[in-house]
Amino acid sequence: MANNLKRTHCCGELTAADEGIRVNLCGWVAKRRDHGGLIFIDLRDRTGIVQITVDVEVAGECFKVAEDVRNEYVLAITGIVALRTPETINKNIATGAIEIMAETLEVLNASKTPPFYIQDGIDVDENVRLRYRYLDLRRPEMQKNLMLRHKVTKLMRDYFDNRGFIEVETPMLTKSTPEGARDYLVPSRVNPGKFYALPQSPQIFKQLLMVSGLERYFQIVRCFRDEDLRADRQPEFTQLDIEMSFVDAEDVMQMMEGMIGFIFKGALEREVTVPFKRLTWDEAMDRYGSDKPDLRFDMELVDMSEAVQNSDFKVFNSVLEAGGQVKAINVKGYGSIARRELDSLVEFVGIYGAKGLAWIIINEDGTYKSPIAKFFSEEQLQKIAKDASAEPNDLLLFVADKKAVVAQALGALRLEMAKRLELVDENKLSFAWVVDFPMFEYDEEEKRYVAMHHPFTSPREEDLQYLVSEPGKVYAKAYDMVLNGTEIGGGSIRIHRKEVQKEVFSAIGLTDEQAREKFGFLMEAFEFGAPPHGGIAFGLDRLIMIMANRPSIRDVIAFPKTQSASCLMTQAPNEVDDKQLRELHIRSTVIKKEN
């Protein structure tokens, strides 16, 4: 590119105040329109679009160049900023009051016809977008997402730097400790037969940094989990990782509320109200059937066990006699629901383990419409309606089962009905903390307790007595930050005493020997004056997805993987040649297909 065509301004930055100046612009052709003696080119760069006007009487030789230009050609142009006439002003773009009268034009690179339009709101199969991700990222909405991501991470660093935190990088090649999701393993060439693991989290290292006396640590870090994917999961993801010494749960939560308020104000100019609502895990599960409740609407779960007991309805009676429960949600004003839709709701709760769904509609005259109404006395039906705060034209939906199934099925149904009735205000921010999680949950498949968060979470002091004898009674000093029904961050106060850590390992079925083999270095560190400490980690991709109001984290990651953990653009993962495998002292058991 000639020196006289080197860029002096960006396309989206020019305004009417720049009238009359000569500018050099570079960018891509978003659109070209040929009007005979006039050719209009919409030139796009990262900052926006500006119209280039190529007049055959002014542009001379460059008019011939403009005749051959097509979409996505890369151009360098020189021209004079001119005001558009009032009737030609384009109010849809920031530069709509001006145009650039081209004097010279150079094609820096031609382009094939793209497989899809480079514009916002395209209806294109996502696999095609991922195959040509470099083109997808040219679209303004995708660039806006990545710029938001950059801005948020910059604000995060500023926030923690101003509060005495130190950013420390922890290892990417570490030890495999398979407790939870599967590790990605990396074979060691210089240590035949041995493997590194890519970190699922810097958890142990950040605790060791607290033992090291750094007191306040943070890191924006890549993590890896070999697990099944969905819209808000990736095999490699980014998290904001934080740890603090000499703190309790309240200290951590207040610090994080301040951070959230800081980034939402700085990146989106949105005010966040603090402190956030607090719910215990038990309360969240009881009222919403979820440990990440969406609080933008009501429709809480109501325990109907007392109201329906001693009825003639055997289904409810058998569940209650077996120690289960009966709960309902009140879908206000939806008594006109079609029977076909009710049948589909039965199938819906079945996905979540429920064996059925009962319903009662309160008619306009106060009577009851339901196939199960005949099993209840008038007094019992009135009790049901009263407990559910039901009024005429309300729909009550019941699930009767084990406590966990009721919570899962009715919690999901609550969200589904809110979606169908459009009860959710998409512009509302409903933050909450869910605290006091159970320390352990019982794994029926493995016939043992496993840590609900991770085995380094501290039990509540009053529950230490149950660690060995009754692990199911132990609650943890754990806390999750929830936004609009999505968990965006989770953390806890950590164990810092060796004897407590040993008891927790024992509760999840690790022998002393297994604990030493997997975590001996951590146990040893606790013998050298480990301070009380706690922290939290935020899923950065998930947080940016919500802030950008996108349906998938793939929209806010530059080069994401598909749901099969593959990259359509680079064709990773791919086979490697036998020489590489021999150098690593490993052999694949997969039989290669002949061409």
C-alpha cells in the first residue's frame, strides 16, 4: 500500500465536523451500488460504515477501479469529507450525514463471494458460520460481542488492581486428580507413560497462593473440562478466578457485588442494586425447585402435601406414604388452556423424571374443572385453592414424587410456563446469592457421597460433628451468584486445616493413602501456617453471553467448538502420524478407516 494511502481515520469516526478535510480510509466493501456515472461504496471497518462516492467526473482513473469492486474487497481510498444533502441523509448509521468524495482508490485484496452475507441478523446454519468463522466475525454484531468482552475483562482487572489484588498465572500442565468432570490429558514425551492434565480450575494453586501469603489473588484463566456440551458449555472456557485470605463469606460476597456493579456500569451503563437478595439452598429448592432460580417473575412452588392428604386420590396418598411430597404451581389467568397443551405438559415433566402431571382449573364461577376433582371434598378443594392463592381462571399444576423429582420437574415447568406466557422481562436484572449448600450429595451409581461443589469447601462449624458419622447432614460455607436463572459464579470459604481436610476426603470415600497420593502436597502445605481463606470463580463466557443478550456462549467466544467438541474451521481434533505417537510412547486403539 502506498504511503499516501495509509489510514488517517476510521470509517465510523467521521462526523459532519470533519467537512472539507482529506482522509485516507481502509476497510471492506459492505455494499456497492452502480448508478452509471456515480458508484456508491459502503466501506466498513471495525468502527462502522461510511459511504464512499465515486464520481466519474472527479475520480478519473479510480472510477474504472470502482467498476470492478465487489463485496468484501479490501480497499484503501483517499477523498474529501462532504455533507450529504438533507434528503439523502441516512439516519440508520452514525456517519449518515456525510459521504467521502473519492479521489483515489486502491484494491488491496479481492474477495471471493462469501458463503453468507456479512451483516447482522443473518439466518444461516451455525455450522456454516463456524466453518467460516473469520467471515462471521466480520459481522458488526459479532465484533460488538468481542469488544464487550474486552471491555469487561479490562474493567475486571481495573477493579481488582485498585483493591490490592495481584494477577498470578497458574500452570496449564498439572496433575490429574479425577474427582468430578473428566480431565483432558497430555502425554509427556520426556516422562514415558506419564501424563499431565489440563486444569479444570486453578483451585488448588490459588489456595497454595494464599498459603504463600499473597492474600489477594485474581486471574482471568483458561480452563478445560472433557464433558458433554450444551449451549452454555465449551471444552475450553474462561473464568475469572479470585481468592482472598482472612475473610468470611460475607466479605467475599460484598467484594463481588461491587465488582458486578462496576462492570455493568462501565460496560453497559446499567446500575446494579446491592446488596443482592440472599436465599439458602433449602429455600431456593423449596420455593423455586432450582438452586439457580429465575427471580424475574413469581409463580413459586407451593407445598400441597397437607391440603391433599387423606383424600380419595390414591396417587397422591401413595407418594405421601412413601415419604414423597406433592407440590403445585399456580399459572395465573391461564384457565383457558387447551387440553392438547395440557397433554404436552405431561410429556414435558416426564423429561425430568415425573411420572405424571395433575391439574385443576378454577372456573369463573368458582367451581373446579379437573379429572381429579372428584377425589376431593369441597372443603379439600377450597383448602387447595387457598394454599395456592388461586382465583377464578387460574390453572394449578401438580407433581407428586420424591422430593428431588418434584423440585426438578416442577422447577423446569415453572420456567416453561413463564416462557409460554411471556412473563419474563428480558431487560430486567435479577441477581441473587444462593448460600448454605449441602456439603455432599449421594451418588447412587457409585454408592458413596461426593462433594456438591468440590472437596476443598469448608463445612459450617456447627456441622463438623457430622462429617464422619452423618455426611448428609453437613452444610457448606458455599455461595453461588445467580443472574436471571443462570449461575454466573460459585465459590466458598475453603478448608485450611489438615485434620478437617482429611475428614472430608474420608467422607467422599478416599483412603488416607489415596488422599496423600492425589493431594499430599496440599495437605503438607496446610502444616505450614495456612490462613483462613475463600474465593469464587465466575464463568466469563456465560456472564458475557447474558450481558450481550445472546442465546449461546459460542456467540461471545472468538473461535468456539461445536457441541461435539470439534472446530469446523481448523478440523480439530485431527489424527496425528505414527511418528508423533511413537515419540510419546502411546498407541491409538482406534482402527483407521481405509480411504
